[in-house]
Amino acid sequence: MRIFVRDSRMSHSSSRRKTGEVDSVDVDLPEYQGTPDEVAKRKCLDAVEHVNDAVLVEDTALCFNAMGGLPGVYIKWFLKNLKPEGLPKMLAGFEDKSAYALCTFAYCEGPGKEVQLFVGRCDGKVVEPRGDNKFGWDPCFQPDGFDQTFAEMDGEAKNKISHRGRALEALKAYFFAH
């Protein structure tokens, strides 16, 4: 069995399902500090220890280039306190509004096994919130080459270019090869 572990404090109802051989489980994991890769790897190892089985965890970061990559992996805490409207205000004193979204899936076969990382990146810029989809920071992230924010795109279009969609493609390629 493969287990997809979600942080129960920030879980999203659409991910609560069981399909095939994958169970979705809520686990309260500590909030780690470090690079996106370090955080995802540590969460994965903790989840393996908790469930004693193969696990897949996801971590997301929104990185502002003008701020050296912050808020990065801490985006959910910035978003919780500032809401999407506050994110563009963080860059008010900077000319550079560019940013990139990262999604990291960390997979481990079980205790004692190596963690595999699958990273997707989408470059763009931080804008004033727009769009009907109010999920997370989607209203204020506009991917490069588009005049719509993630919140203004339909799900299919967003999934083709998003950081999560790209990470999932890498993950899928790994599973098909193994």
C-alpha cells in the first residue's frame, strides 16, 4: 500500500479520498525550517516513521525573488496572517515583483529507504488578487506568459503549467519507470 500524507492542520477536502492502492492519511507533522528540499525530505522521513510504510508527502513554496526566496516554505503562515491581499504589499518597496512557485513531492518506500524528490517550478509574478478561485495564493500569482492569475484559469489550464502539475508529471514518470 502507498500512503499519501497530508498535514491535517492545512488539509484540503478534495484530497480526502482513497483510490486504488493509495490511502490518504492526516498526520500532524512538525513545521521544519530549511530549503524546500530539506523540508520535504524531513517531512517524508517523519511520515515514514509515523505510518511505517511507503509514503508520499507534498510541500509547496512561493518564493519572491526580491526577498531572496522568502516567504518560500513558510508561505502558508504568511498567507494565514496576511491573506492574498497582503502578499503584493510585501513587495511594495521592491521594483522586482517576480516570483516562482515550487511544489515538492517526497516519496519513500518505507523505513530505511532513500527519499526521492520530485520538484515542479512555475515562474511568474505577484500581482493584486484577481479571480474567482480563492484557493491559497492563486489569486495573486500570475505565471509568466499568461495574463491570468492561477485563480482566473480553469483547472485544466492551470494543471498543465502549474508547479504542482509539473511535479506530478515527474512523479508519474518515476512510478511508470519503477
